[in-house]
Amino acid sequence: MPQPFDIAVIGATGTVGETLVQVLEERDFPIKALHLLASIESAGASVPYRGKNVRVREVEQFDFSQARIVFFAASPAVTRSFAPRAAAAGCTVIDLSGDLAVPHVVPEANAQVLATLKAPVQVASPSSSAVALALVLAPLREQLGLVKVNVTVAMAVSALGREAVSELARQTAELLNARPLEPRVFDRQVAFNLLPQVGKVDAQGHGVLERRLVSELRELLGLPLLKISVTCVQAPVFFGDSLTVSVQTENPVDLVAVNSALDGAEGIERVEEGDYPTPVGDAVGQDVVYVGRVRGGVDDPCELNLWATLDNVRKGAALNAVQLAELLIKDLL
Amino acid sequence: MPQPFDIAVIGATGTVGETLVQVLEERDFPIKALHLLASIESAGASVPYRGKNVRVREVEQFDFSQARIVFFAASPAVTRSFAPRAAAAGCTVIDLSGDLAVPHVVPEANAQVLATLKAPVQVASPSSSAVALALVLAPLREQLGLVKVNVTVAMAVSALGREAVSELARQTAELLNARPLEPRVFDRQVAFNLLPQVGKVDAQGHGVLERRLVSELRELLGLPLLKISVTCVQAPVFFGDSLTVSVQTENPVDLVAVNSALDGAEGIERVEEGDYPTPVGDAVGQDVVYVGRVRGGVDDPCELNLWATLDNVRKGAALNAVQLAELLIKDLL
């Protein structure tokens, strides 16, 4: 039994932060003191942990020397403000905000990177779609020889937080009741619609999340030159990101070998041909990435197609971060 | 002014059939008699045309020698039963059901095929996603040199008919009211979800619609060896199919030239960078395919990415079929 640790969760009232606290409890993470922190607007709220309601305090007032491991699950701006303080206090930092330029790790794909980190350790949990792709492609990378990955990510609104979840419900109810629609979080109707742009795009037309997925996936797979084409689409789904993936391969695709590698891999659950996994029916609340519709090309022997879906808040963020912490306390602290 | 024609529409009570009648009226198609036909279950209903309600009669009882042009907008089984009768009566047949093994034509892409057809003419209007891809890729095929097309199609429920439209509305209302969900047309929850399989799949795992898109697009572009990877996903959208498209090209992509070719092409409306088109906000009820998010690869010079959305019932089916009829009465009849 490892010694218990003092833990801080920043952004504890958000969708990811609250799930993170729940996952820490479920997995019986050895915690001495649990400090739940948020911005001044959310401070004072409480989050359930081990049968008690833990009060959320203001991060600005927190003395980081009280924590051994700090999870950053708030916005990039919050990470930017407080990660230096955490590092100065010697804390191990696990960033879920996408802000820190530190190694990204998905335990099932590139856990070996953790052993190379120097104290105070700073490590990042990548975006949900990068977690999914890393889990699915890492066990295939040797046998296939990845030439190019084409992916469309259909993102759940929960990626944008609680307000976005409420807005999808509100927009849907307004439409069903033929009331006028007033978009707030989104810039237009998202209910019964698809928005092919999530967040800002750069001068080349690529979205921030699209760029982020490309760089994170290359890093996670250890393939810095891998060609990747990504489009992120906002779908009218509350929870669960889904990906259609088409891979151009160096070697002809052997589906028996592919399925066998997927079945033997950690963090993946493959659904048999004929059936298929969906975000609502399979992924939500689960600790694995569901994979289905595994098939070759119509007539291209060097093509692999598949569909993957995962709980973006849980497996795609909170759980991956807790898995990182579990490895760090075993090997490093 | 061309002489007016006797027209029959089979499947007149369906989503596509009813829109077809509306488009014939809007475009002032020269009609002498309009015969609206359907299976025995739908016969007796009526469909509005030029301010009157036209009674729908039973197709089984129809004398095809009364019609010069017949649109098949019902199921493949209905086409299979009655297209031979129509051909025997010398009718020009325009098939929207996907059943007939006859040339597929999208006027803006391969109208030249019409001149090669012999009487009695039989021609097919392809699937909605093939119409979209043909319109977008035909004007680019020379300048880019298409090597491979990767596409994810997010299909509207209206592709499966009125019952599917009702079911999405009903499932959504049930979920918002926390009532138990009873899927009927779909095999599971489609509201707030994504189903990565539409219809049956074959032994290789490819869906019927995916296979159909591959063969139709190759035919429409006149590129029988073009590599195409397709995944069709059922989205909780009432009307409007959307496609994320990533093209591998032979020549480096010149975005100025691409945008200029798209802007000059018939049947397409390109949305400027920064903005983006959506099925609900742009495509529904319109006569063009909306294209947006036109961009190169992150670092692959031979990659073009874009998003396209169109009214699957109108531009993707009914309007394309009427456009075919307009060309046929000009050149052939």
C-alpha cells in the first residue's frame, strides 16, 4: 500500500474536475488531504467525495506547498496563472487544460516517457480524441506501418463545459416547442445540426483542436512525421466523442491480425462485426475506448477503416489523468 | 417553349416524391398530365400541385403508356417491379431508388453521358452524398489530380423516410421528458447519439450505401480506379447530409486556384473562411451544395480538406432528377 498523498484538483466544479474526483474515489487513490479548488466564481460550491461534500476553495488563496500532486482541470488561462506556483512549490503537475508545453502521455500508449521526466514532474493528459487515437493506433503501428491517418472527430458538447450541455438541452426543447432559438455558448443552432468548426481557426484554416490533435498524436505514437488529416465537428451529443478513422498503411492490412492486436490491447473494447458501438449506448461512463466497424478498404489493400467512441470527460480526460497519477506514485514519487 | 409532357411520379407520397412534385412546379416544368402514383397503402392520399390537391393512385393499376417520363422515387423493390413495364411502354425512366443498373448522372458533373443514351432512355439520379461529392470534385479533378478521397458522411434521418423523421422527434421528446425510449425505425437511440452504421453491411464490413457511394462517385467523375474510403454515420439531424472530405492529390494544392474553381462551378456555393455552412442553417431547402472549411493539409502539400452540406431530399435527390428531365426534354425527346 503506497503512502497517501496530498492532492489538489483545480477546476473541481467543472465536468472534468468533478469526474476526476469521482474516479480518484472509485479507484481508491491513496489520498491524505484532497484540496478542491476553483476560480472565485465557483468557490464555495461543494463536490461529493467519499460520502462527504468537500467545499471548493479559491485557487488564488491556495498554498501549493500543501499539495504533492496537482491536477489542472480548468481553463488554459488558469493553468498559465498557477502552474508556475505549483512547480515552485515542488508539486507534481498533471495538466488537462492543454496549456503546458510538457510531455503528453496516455499510459497504454507511451508510459515509458514517464521514466524520463525530472522532478518536479510536469506531464499532460492529451485531448480526448488524441487519447482515443493513441489507444487504437499504438497496438497497430508496428504491424501496419502508418502512412497517413484521416480522422473526423464528432465532438460532444460536454467538451465545452456545463453551459454547453445546458444549451443543447435548452435549444432542443425550444425547437420541439416551436419557440424562438437563442444561441449563447454556440454561435448558432447546434440542436439537430452539425457545426463543422469548433473554436477558432488559424490563418491556414485549421482549428486549434485540430492542430492540437495532430501534434499530440504524433507525440503519443512517437511518429513525429506521421501525416494526419483532422476535421473536428460539433455534434448534438451530450457526452461521448466519436471518430471515423481511415488509415493508409505501408503493409497490406490483415484484418485477423488487426482484430487480434485490438483485442489484446489495454483500454480498448472491440465490438464484433455486425454490431457497432455508439457514444450513448456504449462509451458514456465507461473506462475504455469502444472500437467497431473494423474493415479494410473497398479495394485498397493498404487501407484500414474503423470507428471509435469514448467518454470524452471520463476516459478521454479524468481517467487518463488519474492513470498517470497512479503510475507516477508507483515509479517516481 | 417545349411541348408539355405526360409525367408520372412513383412514390409521390414519400419525402423525395413530394419534393419532386414541388420542384417540377417551381421550375415550371412543361407538364401536360401529372400522374402521382404510390403503393396501395399510400394510394388515395393527395399531394399539392399548382394550387390543387392531386390524388395519388395505385401504381399497380397504372397504364404506363399514359406517361412520357416516369420518376421512380419509391423503394428499390418498387422500381424492380415496375421499371420493366415503363420501359416496355417506351417511357423515359429516371430512377432515384438506386435499383437500376443504368448510368448515373449529375448534370453539373457528367451531363455529356446523356447524349450517349439510347431510347427508351433509362438514367439514375445517384445518392445524395454522391451528388455532393461529384459537384465538389468535378471542377477540381484536373487541377488537383485525385489520388484518394476520404469521406465521412453524416446522414440526416430523412434519408430513411418520414417514419425516421418522426422517430427522431419522438425519441428526443421522450428523452427530454425522461420517458422510456422505444426505438422502432432505428435499432437503438438515435437522438443525441451517432450510429456508425446505416443499413446492412456486407461480409467485408462495408455498408450498402458506402459501396454505392464508391461506385457512383467513380462513375460520375469518370475515374473508375479512384481510391475512395467512405464511412456513413447516422446523425440526429432531420434534413441535410454533411460530408467531411479529405483528398490526397497528385499535384500540390493551390488554395487560390481551388477556391476560384469552386466559385466558378455550377451547383456549389462556397462559404468564405471564418464562416462555415451547416445543414440546418444553410443547406435545407436550397438548390446548391454548400462548401466550407476549404484548407490544405497541416503539413502535407498534396492534401485538400473541406466540408460540404446539402439538402439530401432536394438537391441530393428531387432537384437532381428534375434537372436530368430538363436536359432530356431539351436534347433527346
